[in-house]
Amino acid sequence: MALETVISAIKSVSHKTRLLQIHAHIIRTTLIQYPTVSLQFLSRIALSGPLQDASYSQRFFGQLSHPLVSHYNTMIRACSMSDSPQKGLLLYRDMRRRGIAADPLSSSFAVKSCIRFLYLPGGVQVHCNIFKDGHQWDTLLLTAVMDLYSLCQRGGDACKVFDEMPHRDTVAWNVMISCCIRNNR
């Protein structure tokens, strides 16, 4: 199967049995080492409706010898939407420990994981990393941080993030208004 054919098969698969066959094929032919293939497959099993399977996606992710930031982003995102959002923060930490630079999406999904289980210390850690990584200009990312602070009853910290934002869009203003209401300000 050619690369394009495999990607097309991954996109169109609708039955678990066929998905398992594709998985076996990409391992047997070493196509798993091609990021376009492995990322497409991982996205399909981690994020995609009826074929979504958290434990299967974690096993597949574990088979990647050199996962890229995009692989981590897919897994952190999937965890942030799951019943185990703390796993998203653990993956974010693992990624950084391995020396893989976080991008704004990684940090955003990690903050969303912290929001899901109201884990302020983890959110503060990610907020510090946002500055270390030079992403303090990303309004959408900072809006997620504001939301975390607000939900954890840290309205003053949310206001500080808002005040230091270089560009405030409608979403940032709406989150700030929600923060003020939520924190009786």
C-alpha cells in the first residue's frame, strides 16, 4: 500500500476490524515511522467519534519511537477532553522532559486539562512555561490561562494576565467579564 493509499484508508475506515488491519500493516511495513501516517492514525483513534479509544491510542502512542510535538498535542488534547484530564498534564510534562519544545497548542491543551480538574498548581506551571517558550503573545492561549485562574477563584491573577495581554480580542474580553462575574468583582 502506498503512503497516500494508507492515509486515505485511515481517513475512511469505519469499522474497528479494518482499523486493526491498517494498524498491523503500518507496523509491518514500518510506515508507523512516517509522521504523516502515524499522526493521521493517532488522530483517528484518539479524537474521532465512534473509533475513539483512549487506551488504544495510548498503546499506539507508546509504539512511536520518536513522537513529535504534533503527536503529543493529539494525545494531550484527547486527554483534556476525557475523563482523565490529569493524563494530559502528565503527557505535557513528559514531552518537556524529553526535550520536545511545546508549541502554543501543547500549552493550551495542557491548560485545558488543568481546567477540567481544577488543578491550579499545574496551570501555574504551564503559565510559567508559556513565558519560557516565548508564547506570551498568544491571546488564545492566555485566555485559557485566564479561564483557569478564574475557575480556581484567582480573579486577581486572571486580571493580571488580561492586563498584560498585548492584544485583547473579543474572546479575551468575554472571559474577563465572566471572570469578574464568577469572582464577584
